[in-house]
Amino acid sequence: MNLILTMVLISSLISVILATIAFWLPQMNPDMEKLSPYECGFDPLGSARLPFSVRFFLIAILFLLFDLEIALLLPLPWSIHLNPTLVLTWAFTIIILLTIGLIYEWLQGGLEWAE
């Protein structure tokens, strides 16, 4: 058990260090040529950073939440043998919490695509 804990800590530490270096290293020397859009050697015809709808972002976040719900509920048939009451309680809690969130988004108009 001690070896497993040590390996998890070392791999986590290395991951955090590499992510920190990858985040701060490009910000040390920004170059206008690197930050400009590139279109096959020609001058860009328009803006390379097109705006997107905030509603699309909200629907994408809702999709990720429900995808996470499926990922949490998928192993239930295998874990229900251990303690069925506890597993079903947690499953219903997750489903009810996400249903309340969906109803709230629906009532606030977050699911309406037309502007």
C-alpha cells in the first residue's frame, strides 16, 4: 500500500510540475508574429477569432453535466450487490439533483435557442 501511495504522489507531483511549466513557459516571451492568425502565408481576410453564442456554451455545459451523470450511473448494476439501499439512495440523489438543475435552466430560458 505504501508503494502505491508513493507512486500516486510522485506521478501527481510530476503532472502538476509539467502542467505549471507548460502554462507559464509560453507567457514569458509572447511574440506578435506567433499571436497573429495564419492563413497559408496570405494576409488574413477576416478575424480568426469568431464569436460564438453564449447559448451554445450553456447547452454544451448541460451536455457535459448529463454525460457526467451517465458516467456516474453506469457502474450501478455492479455496485448494487454490495449495499442496494445506499447505492439506490445515491443514484436517486444524483438524478433528482440534475433534474432540479434541468428544470431551473428550462424555467430561466437557458434551453431556448432562438434569440
